[in-house]
Amino acid sequence: MSVCSPAGRRQRERHAFTATRIAAAVGLLITGAGNAVGQQATDAPAPAATDAAQVERVVVTGIRRSLDTSLSLKRDAQGVVDGIVAEDIGKFPDTNLAESMQRISGVSIDRQNGEGSRVTVRGVGPDFNLILLNGRQMPTAAIEGTAASNSRAFDFANLASESIAALEVYKTSRASTPTGGMGATINIKTARPFDNPGLQASFGVKGMYDQSNARLPEQLRGDKVTPEISGIYSNTFADKTFGIALSGSYQERQLGYSQGGISGWRAFRGDENNWGTIPQEGQPGSENITNRPGPNDIYAVPQSIAYSVTAVQRTRINGQLTLQYAPTRDVTATLDYTYSENKLETRRNDMSAWFNFGPSSSSWTNGPVASPIFYSETITPNPETGRLSDLAMGAGRFATRNKNDSVGLNVTWKPSDRLSFDFDAHKSTATSGPDSPYGSDAVLGAASFNRGTTRADFSHDLPVLSIQGAVADPALMELTGSSFRNSYMKSEIEQGQFRGKYKLGDASRLDFGLSLTDARNRSAYGFVQRDTWGGATDAQGNVIGPGPFPDSMWHPDQINRYLGRIDGSGDPALFNNFFIWDFDTARGIVASASGLGNLYQAPSAYTVDRRVKEKSQSAFLQYSTDWELGVPMGLGVGLRYERTKVTSSALVPTPTGVNWVGTNEFQVVFGEPAFTTLNGTYNYWLPSIDFDADLTDKLKFRASYGETIGRPAWNYIQGGQTLDQLVRVGGGTGAQGNPGLKPLKSKNIDLSLEWYYAKSSYAAVGYFAKNISNYAGFNAATASPFSITTPAGGAMFQQAVTAGGCPQSDLACIRSYIFANFNGVGGVNAATGVIPGQPGDPVATFQITTPVNQRSARLYGVELNLQHLFAGSGFGVAANYTYVNSGLKFNNAGLGEQFALVGLSDTANLVAFYEDDRFNVRVAYNWRDQFLASTTDGLGLPNPTYVEAYSQLDMSMGYKLTQNLSLQFEAINLLDATQRTHGRSEQMVLQNTQTGRRFMVGARYTF
């Protein structure tokens, strides 16, 4: 691992100038001495020309070489810039780029499937960090399971590391850098033949063993060992006027993870009386509450408790071709093409129990945020069917394909020693979408209806589910509801950049440039869903029942086998039995038995379709100069102008009514959709100033000020108004985009002091502060768009209350009465469980939210860095710690709209290594403190999602068999760490995730 920054030409020139003066003085002394000797011994023979070639050269390679290079680059940079350099061609320190970047101070990562994916820099989340590939702005695409994606974040898991030469993290802004990186601008540099002239080639093979795969049920388990193959070839020809570099990699990974937690929490005030609240004092059932939350406390009840096992098969292909041509020493042309593909195929089985908030008993912690110690719901047989609640056991199939293409041309021309020009153009595309006829995300529900009184114990890390009377019996299992979803995202960028440099003198330079960027994004989502959670039905509405599903389809298993690393999995009260069953087999049976096969496949059209165009024009001017005033100093002053026009269109479904489809679920019925378009513009002047001073030959001081922007999420700037399909008894929600929404703007201050106290060693302390404005909040207004009616509170509803004697809050009783007395009237269908809104029923109300710029925030922090090589020993250590703070935190004791910074956390790294001519070993420890990951929970409810503090220990070893052939061993997550998320308190668990260790053994041959 190495922490580095791109070399600053201005600083190199300063150092070169100093070295030139010393060399000149030494040269005069040598010349004078030579003349004196010549006068005394003119006949002495001259030394042989080969003597110089006999001087011994010490060539440093591997970890030490990358650390030396990184230190020089960091020291010479303009502004605060860090990064990572490859130890050798085709040899990056980590197999995952995000996991490499987490070693840099101030950089923390999000993990998916136990692997690094997205980065947060200095407390600024993944959506506001700009990713460049060789200086070009890259598109990003990532899809969600149950909604259209809104994210601008780049997923580093799509890129293999073998062809990466360096990663550069620009923490301070500069006028010449494209806009969008409010936290940081990260430049990925790939190998280019002219950077390393001559033949450079490397070929490697690895075998991976993933413990998380071995921990899966046998039916879901993949291959024990999976292959990784990579190679890179680079060469120059025709007296180094032509070069070619070709790299490629193929990687397979079989992995898995197991989870247990609560899908969502419904939060209330202690004095609130609503659906889901516990009984108030004096109401029936209040005697079953221990330590009731106070009237001003906030408490939450669990919606669904679930356990799952998931298997993932990943196939990743990367390739790059780079051609370089230099017809003269003043002109260089570079043409490159980069391709990556990442396929993920996922299979999941789960067991869950939903709470319908009937009669309950519970025990609570003290406020102001009261958490359940246990929550129990009393369940009795349905008076009509005689069945208890459902013991649900679902299965899912998810298949996605992420693809990235980028083709670019760069031409540099240096017409004189003082003037140079650079032209760069590229077209890059990122696409994420389904890779299966089932769609990107497909689930089938199964259940046996024998779940009695259900209890959840929250005294452990894992919530413990207990059920009275339930048994896992294959003869009772039947298919219930289903959902087949398609999510799609495509992002394209066409960009042209023109840059120039003019050297004003020996110590000053002027940089200037223009750029045109055309960014297009499409986010779409569609689904086919059957809400037959009481049992799948055929075309005539008859419940299919267990009949068509053979007992052999249900494979009994125990959930605690897959959560053994998590506290609570060994509790004897845990309802432990569930079934592993095959999605494909079950889907084929239910599609045939129902005669409704079209409802068990992915939709052919999208119901949500957002299309955004962002056209930006920018220009910059940057002046750099050096001087001496007691000590060497340098200054860079720049100004960038950015203008962006936004055109946003959205496919808006036309609501036609509201159907009551489940005890607690209402759904908006949509007709034919249509596109609507909105427009917006914004422009900014963005100044930047970088100052540095060499206080001594070892001590450097830096100060920087810069202004940056971060563009809004795609859904914030969508065109048109949309209503969410899911509605509750009290109404629904909807949203309207705002293409005129301004981006976030940050005014950044950086101060740092760097002490380069020994060769390859330094210590540094830095302070940073960001004043961020234009945070988007929401204006919410109650509206009744399209005047659609809802059965909630309608004539049938009221008759069930008055004539049927049902309590106003007992929705199950009201539904049963309506089905018994109005079946077939106005579309009421007892078989399908649907009750439509009728003419004259209340008009449905919706809370329509629109994003607006309304908030400001300030964050600040300190970075500490140490890199030390123990001279002559081969041992070394690198350590860093970052402290970040902001007053904008989620108020756990408050309801309503929340405004908080996502991703804010402290981080620390410790890397120790040893290296000699043949052997090297590196141990890396990473820690990230608890952070807020989202302001909504697993069901999209307005609750926080906190990722608890997480640490991981990784190790790698290498041994050179020969000068060209080496062996490698890598171990990831040696401590077998698990991850946990929670809501407003630690007892409000959301998810516990258990993965496992990964081990890789490989060989690498360098030509």
C-alpha cells in the first residue's frame, strides 16, 4: 500500500532549480581541480569511459518503491492530494480499488457483499465525490431493488485493479479540475506505454476460497474455489514513437451472506393513538405494557422480523487497449478504450413474520427514545377461515449486469518551450439493468398459516423470534404473493476539454482551458406484483393451496446454522426451522396452476422512467508562481466558471383510483402514463487558492481555500409528479421534482503541516472545514391530485363500523364485513382480496413533497498521518486517523422531516509491512466508527439507519521464486467481522450481516 499524490510540476521545477545551482557550483570546483591536475600531469591517461557504467546501482522495488514515489509526489503537490501507486505493473496493493482507498486518511468505504464499493471522503457521501478516468469525468450507474435509482455514486467493485497505475484523491479544489467533487475528486490512472517505455508485461492467476460461500446451505452453495486471471502487456516501438498497452482480467467469485433483523420500525410519540401504537393507559391491553414510554418520548414498534441466507455469483470482466503515437517530440496522441462488465446472480431464501399490530404485550427501556426489550403480538384464528397468521418463507432471484464503456482521444502539442496545448475528448457509458427473464429483482412468497402468538426479544444483537404453536410442515406450505421487478439505469457522458499552459518565466505559469460536457441519465423501474399474501389464486380467484407443490420441494433447515457469529443465534427460544426451496421450480408450478403465467415474469414496460440532460460549459484560468521570502514559497490562484442547463422528463403514471388490497395496505391504481418535461439552469464562479512554504528543508506548510459544488440526486430534479403506489388508511405520499434545484456548494479551508524527517518517512497533521449551502429539504403539502377516491372511511367502511360493530381501528374486521356483505358490488372481490374506492367515497389525500434549497451545514475535521521506514531493516509502518464532526445529526428523539449528513464518521488505519529481496508481508487494519447511512429504514420509513462501528484485518504475503516469478497469498477479513445496523437506538436493530473470510493464492510472472 502507498499513499501518494500526483507530482506538481511547479514544485519539481523549484527543486530542480535548487539542484541546478548546487550542481553548477560542484561543476566549477571539479573543473578547477581538473585544470590544476592537468597542469601537473598532462600525460596522465584519461579514465576509461566504462568506469561510470561500473558504479553500482541500487534499484528499489515493491512496497518500498511505491512508498518512496508516493512521498515525493505528496510533497511536491499543489494543494492537499493523496493517493495510491501500484507497486509494479499489474500489481496494485489491494484487489479492490475501494478497499485500497480506505487506507487513505479521510477516506471511508461502504461495503456490499463484504466488499468495498463506494467511498465517502471527509464526511461527504458517495454521491458528491467526482470520479475521473485519466482526467475524464466518468458516468455512474447503479440500480435499486424496489425503486428507480437516484444515486450518482460510483461503484468501484465494477473495476479490477490489475490495469490501474495509480489513484489520485484531490482533497482541495483547483480551477483546472472538473466540477462535481464536493468531497474529493478521484482520478483513476491506467497504464500507458509511454509512461514505462520498452517491454513491460505481467500475467497472473489466482484461486479464491470464500468462507461465506462455504457457510451457505448446500442447495445455494457454489464452487469451493473460483478463478481469477489477469494480464497486462505494454511495449514501445520505432524508437519509442509508437506504443501499445493491453490489459485484461477475468474473475469469478462465489460468496454468500446471512442476515437477521427488523425490516422497518414504526415510530410514534408516547401520547399518540394511531394504527400501530401501543394502547394508552386505561385502554384494553394497557395492563400488558411494562415501563410504558412517557407522553413526550419517542418509541417504535417492529413491522417485520426476518432471517435470510443469500448466495451470490459474481463474474467480472475488465479490459483496456491504449495506443500512443508521437510523430515528433512535440506531439503525442493517445487513443484508449476501457471496458468493464460485472454480472451478479443472487439466490435468497428467508423466513419472516409480520406484525399486524393487534393486541400486544411489551416491555420498554427508558426514554426519551424508548426501545422495546420485547414485543409480543397475540394472534388467534381467523373466525371465518380458522387459519392463524402466516409463517412466511420467501425465495428470491436477482440477476443484474453492470457495464461500462469509455473511448477517448487525447492529443498534446508543445509548439515551444513555454507553450503547450492539450485536447481531450471522450464518450463514456455506464449501464445497469436486469440479466434474467425474471427481471433484476424477483421474489416469491410462501407460507404455512399456522403462526400463533409471536414474540420478538431485543436483548441480544440478533432479534430472537419466538412463535407459539407453529411448525414447519411441508404439507402445509403454499405459494402466496409475488413481485417481479425490473430496474434500469443508463448514464452517458460526452466531454471535450481543451487546456493550455504558458510558462511566464522560470518560476511562474498560466494554465487555462475550456470544456463542454453533455451528461444524460435515465433511471427506470417497473414491476408485476400479485398481492395474494393469503394464498396465490388462479384466474377464477380460487386459492391454489398446497396441492401442486410436492413435499420434496421443501428442504428443512435451521436458521441459527448461518448466523452463528452473531449474539442471540444460540438462544433456545429462537424459532429455528425454515425451508430452503427452489425459486425456478416453484415459479413454474404456480404459473402453470394459476393459468396466469404473464404475472410471474418481469414487465415489458417501465412504470417509472426519469430522463435528465445536463449540459455544462466551463472555463478556467489558473496562475502559479514561486518565490523566496526568507524561505521558498509557492502560490496557485485560479477561477472556474461553470454553467449548467437541466432538461428533465419523467413518465408520470396517471392514477385512476385506490384499491384496498390487504389488511393494512391500499394501492393506487394507475392508467396510461405520459411524459412531462421541466427545465432549470444554474451557474457558478468557483475560486481556488493554494499556498505552500518550505519552512525548512524538512518542514512544509500548506494553506488552501476553494469552492466546489455537488450536483443533486436524480430524483430531486425529475420532471413531473408521481404518486407512490402504497397507501395507508390515512392517505398516501407523492413527489414532484425540481430541475431548478441548485447543487450543493461548499466553501473549503485546508491547513496542513508536513514533516519529512527521514528518507521515506514523514508525519503530517491537517485541518479542514467545509461550509456547505443549498442542502435540499422538502416542502410538503397535502393535496388530492386526480381526485381519486379511497375506500378508507367510505360508505362500506362506515357501515362495517356502525352496523357490523367493528372498531374503527380493526381493519381486519372491517374487511371481513365488507367481503361478507358487499362481495361483487362495485368491484369488491373476496377471492382476490380487493376493495375498490367507490363514487362518493372520500377523495384520497397525499402528502406531496418537492425538494427545495433551504439548509446550510458546516463540517470540520483533523487528519493525522505517519509513515515510517525503519532504516535498513525492511520493516515499515503507515498509520492515519481522521476525526470529522458536524452539528447536522439525526435527531433520534424527533419525528417529522430530518436533516442530517449521511456518511459522517471517524476512521483509522494501521499498516505494517516487511520486505526484502524475496519476501514481503503486509498486515492492514481498518476501522470506521458508527455513521448514518440513510434517513430511512428498510421499508422506507422515516427512521435513521446507522451502520455500527466496524473494523477489519487483512493480510498479504509474497515470495519471489525467481526474478520473474512470484507467489502471493491474501487473506481478507481475518477477524471474521460481522456488520450490524440499527435505528433510533441500538435495540432497534435493522440488520445483522454475517459473511466470512476470503483467501486467495496466486502466482504472477513478470516479463
